Amino acid sequence: MLSDIPWGGPVGMIRVGRIDGQFVFNPTMDELSMSDLNLVYACTRDKTLMIDVQAREISEKDLEAALKIAHPEAVKYIEPQIKLAEKAGKQKKEYKLSMITDRTLGKIRSLAEGPIEAVFTDAAYGKFERGEALDKITQDVRAKLEEEFDEESLKVLPKAVDTVRKQIVRKRVIDKGLRVDGRKLDEVRPLHCEAGTYPILHGSSIFSRGDTQVLCTVTIGAPGDAQRLDSLVGPPTKRFMLHYTFPPFCINEVGKRGGLNRREVGHGTLAEKALLAVLPPEDEFQYAVRVNSEVMSSDGSTSMASVCGGSMALMDAGIPVREHVAGLSVGLVSEVDPSTGNIKDYRILTDILGLEDHLGDMDFKIAGTRKGITAIQLDIKPAGIPLDIICECLETARKGRIQIIDRMDEELSSPRTLNDGNAPRLATMRLDEESLRRLLGPLGLHRKKIEQETGARIAVSDGVVTIVAKNQLIMEKAQQKVDFLVGRQVQVGSIYKGVISSIKEYGAFVEFNGGQQGLLHISELSHEPLSKVSDAVSIGQELSVMCIGQDVRGNIKLSLKATLTKRGSEKKCPEDSIPVSSDRQAVNFWSTLADLPLGKEDAEPLVLRTDGEGESVGENVESSAPSVVVRSAAECDARDNVNYQNVTKKAKAKSLPRPYNSVPSQKDKVASSRSTIDLSSGKRIASLLNISHVTKEEDALPMDVSKSRSSRVTSVNANSLKLGDRFTAKIYQIRARGLVLEVAGGVRGMYKFEVDGRKDFEAGEELQVKCTSFSAKGIPVFSLLEGK
């Protein structure tokens, strides 16, 4: 307005948002983040010049209301510009238009009009065939003008031929309602949709509309792959990117590919805005996503084809978009009154060709879902179009868009499962500062080592660790290594990866879960008896162990055999399918005092069921005491002498250690299925019993009192063991300072090596023994019979 350049201004412009259903003029950046509409509107006093919209599925009715309220507000900015130009503006320069004379235009029309109309009336022509035919007509006209040496006509020949083409096409549309390819005004070209074109990619699709075809591919990356922006306003990164490329071969040309031009950037931005509205929130879907749209063939509206192809590719990649987004271009052919310059007649065209875009008045690109519009871009050629015509185009575009979405739904109606294809796996976890230090290591050494060994990528931002892997196997390996460094809350029954750090006589120590130590007792190494810990494991060996509990001192107890399948166990019936009968008696199982939780020394013991082979199945899942617990020889030496006297005194009074709920008389013939030991009396606190089948009479009555203590016992009951009883025992386990013996009936006890006695025993060997005492924890202590 202030320069001397002649132009048709001034122009008014305004931005409109909508927050909570209320329109807001010129919203701030913070207000735009809460708005479901971002409308930029430019106009003259009475006509629309430009529209750019990004919205969250706004309806056509609401958008029309926004346009009508934006126009008078934008006009308010025109008058101040005029006043400013009157005070400080320069005088506009005079200019002369280069016009084609009527004589020249008429001569060229007479030579080219007939052949051109014949081409435009033949619907069999494709884009390239039609273009070649029109070029041939131009060359024929040029040849005739050269024969006549008409230099004036030759100078304006291309422009004159183009004018003739435009007049023929527009007249056919206005007068007859006929289009170049024979379609109706509101008809969409034939559609072709194909999803999953290249299975090796994360997502891919091909979308064709007539001679326009695009190939869209999707790549999913980690959050750290998001594009970094250097803008002064707005977010610093962008996690969703759509790149549009228009190679020369798509228009049947050979050319050199350079960088992106303005057209490619603008078309890609429009398609990106259209798809952004249906993407899941960032807190629900943290991946970075890149869509690449490559135009394979162009005949109008390739940007809207990129929207359709991109929507299908996103669903093919498993990205949980809400629904499909489609778009198309709406064109306009108008007839203007020369005296007033106003439009006196017009036709709206749905899904325009490239030729109709070139020879028409408008390219109105509208994209959206079934619910509403997500993006708009208006490109016009005359100096403005009335707003009423613009609003009328919205409903025409909606009908065409629904038709395209229906066809896309036939090919792919919902997102595929993300992890079914080649999409990367992503896991996040929030760690404290100490855990982050352990994970990263000095100069990030630990993180780099995990990435090199597994192939996964680890990113850390604001205390959140993100792991990205190509597949589930790599993800599990990376998570295991992260868990090993950082550790996680140990839970009973959970299985952990660990490394044997040291081996002792009684078991092995395992380092697992971020450097934590746990004891793997020798009895928890295998289902079979072991004489040495080193027979099963070695230092540095990696293995999977199960946490089975924690003692009163906080030591973690681990089990290897809990993760192994016992030989022949697969042939056994499930526990739930076998009722408790005389073949499956309920027996007591006592854990050691050190294994009991604090304050629960007097708690009820765990009750186990035993099957016919002596296998114990616990009913109390909270207890996880080993099936065999043998106190050390040092403990036996310190307490056996005192306890022997106590046991002897009690044995004189009563031949049996009296249970807490023992049967007082022979009237009660049924044995109790749950028997409790009085822990405070110092009796059998930790008895390791596997009871064989007994009859109802044996379960209800004690051992025949007529039997002498010196007599040999052939069948032993849990409550019938007495001092002086003799047995044939089998060596169950060989320890450093003694043996674990098992007598008839499954009762187990211990034998301590004598100073000058025999020590060359073998597992499974049978010995003649006698019960000589009970330890402080109720474990029977045996001695070898002389000469046996």
C-alpha cells in the first residue's frame, strides 16, 4: 500500500480459533493449543482470497459459521491501511498490459479450435495421451503460421492456444455440464486402495484415484527420533512428520532431483495437518512416526491422495488412529459479467483433474473424516471468490470424501496390531537418580554396552528410560540387562536371571536383580539328592532362579529346582482333580525357626499333602521352606546335650512328643488332618517329614506300646518316633559333617560324623541306625549301630 507498485489491494487477514465452543479472534499460542480450530482467513472487501485451516474434525456447519464471522472482522483491517497509504504512500505507477490482438487470437482459434474440441470430447484419452495430442495440434498450427511468415502470431502462439483451450473447456462445463474425461460434475474418479504393499516395512499403502497414484510408507521410531525445531514459538520437537516428494517421472519427464521445493513443502504440510488430528495422544503413543508420500503418477490433487494413502499406511503400521482421513479437491468454473466483473454463472467440480485445475478458477483442497474437517487449503486464480460459493463447496466435498472413505474401509477399516508386523517394540520406565546412575554407568558405559550387546536403543529424558528394540526378543534381552543393573522389587514366586557369585558347602550365592544377593541352598538345586554343590553349578554360571521367600534376617532364598520339571511329573494328575483320601493324607510341614516371619513363631504350621511317591504340595503359598533342612554340626554340638536331657525327661513321662491337638483317647478314630506343634515348648519346630500311606487305625492310634524300644521298627509315623527306636535308614544326602537319613515312612533325620568313625558313605546306601536324641528344633538325631 505504501509503495508505487500497482496492485488490487488492500487485503484484510485474521486468525480464528474456537475454545469450548466459543470463537476467539487472533488467539495466542497458548490459546491455540486448547483450540480445536486454527483458521487463517484473507479477503478483500467483498471476496475471499485465501483460506488455511487445521482443525480437530470440525463440522461443515461450524466451519461455515467461522468463515462468515471471520470475513467482517478481517475487513476491519482494510480501512486503516487505506488511511495510512493516503498519508505516507507513493503514487502508483502506470502500466500497460500485454494483450493478444483480436485478429491474432481469431486466426489461431480458427486453426486450433476444431482439433482441440475433438480431443476434449473424447473421454478415452488419458492424461499423457491427451497432452501429446494437444502438443501435436500446437505444432501443426505453428507449421502453418511459419508457412505464412506470421511473426506476430508466432510470438503469442503458446498463450493464444492456451486461451482457446480454456474457452472450450469452460464453455462445455457451463453450457453442457460435461467434463474433459466424461464424468459428471459431482463424480469421483475410479478408486484403488491397497494396504500392506511391502510387508517388510512398518506400514505401506498405495492409493490411486484415476491417473493420480501415491505410494505411502510409514516408519516408526523412538521418541528421541522426533524432529527438532528451531522456531522461536511452538514446541521444540515434532513427533509426527509427513514428507511429500514429487519426482519428475510422475509427470512423464526426466529430470534431476534436487532439494525440496516450495510446492513439496506446502503439500506435505497440508497432508500432515490433515492426519495429525486422528493420531493418539503422546502419553498413549510415544513413538515418533514418519510418513513418506512419493507421487508415482500425477493428474491432480496429489496432496489429497497423500492424505488417503497416509491414513491407510498408518493403520497398516498398527498406529491406533481413530478413523480414516480422506481428502479431495473441489474446482470452480465461472462465467463473469464483463461490465461489472461479478460472477453471473458457475459450476462446482468434484475431484478435479490437473487440466481442470489449470483451466479453472479454484483448487479447494478439503480433508477430513466422517465426523468433520481436519485441514483445508484454498488456491484461487481470479481476484477473489464470493464467500457464499466457498461455503457451498463444503457440502459437495463432504459427499465425495465419504465416498472415498467407504472404499478405504473396504480395504482396511481398523488399525492392525502394532506388534504383529515389523514395528519396533517400545518400553518405558521411570527411575530414581540412584537407579539412573547404575544404568548409565561412568560416561554412559553401561548403557552403551547394553546397546552393543542387544541391538536395542536406550534413551533417558527427565528420569524416564525408553527402550526401543526391533523385535520382542531383543526387547526382552535389553530389559533383562536393565533389570540386572537397576534391580526391581523382589516378589516371591517371580523368576529372575542371575549369576553364581560364590559356592559354599551348604549352597551357592546368586547375584541377581541389580546386584542383590540370594542364597541357593543345596536342597533347592535339584529334585535329585546331591552330595556337593559344585556337582550342579559353578561360579559365573548364568541361570534362572525363583524367589521362594525371605528369612527373618532379610536374606533372600532362591530355588533352582522350582524352575525345573521333575522327572515323571508330567504324568501326574493335577492337584485339584484328586480328592484327599486315605491315599493322600494331610500332614504337617514345619519350617525352621529362622524361616518364620517376625512375630509369627507361634503361627500355625504349613500343611502339605503328600502323594503316593512322597511329593509334598503346599496349601500355604506364603511359606516356601525347603523340603529338607539340616542344622549345622556346630549347632547340634551346642544344643544337643541340653536338649537330650529335656527330651529324655519328656520321653519318660510320655512315650510320644505330645502334639498340641493330639487325640486324648481311642474314641476318636479319625486322625486330624491338621496337627499343630507347640513352638514355645521347644518340641519339633522344624520337622522334615514325608509321610507314606497309613491306614485309618495307624493314623488314629500310636505305635503299639507293647513293642520294646530295642525292637526294630519297620514302619514309622510322624507322631510315633521314640528314643531308642531302631531303623533301617537310607542315605538321602551327604553333607560336609554328617548325613541326612531317611527311614521307613519318609521320616528324615541327621547323623553327625564321629571323630574316628566311618566317613566313606554313598547316597542311597542303607544303614542300621538308632534314634538317640532330638535337636532343639525337633530334628531326630541318629547313631549307627555297632558293626553296621
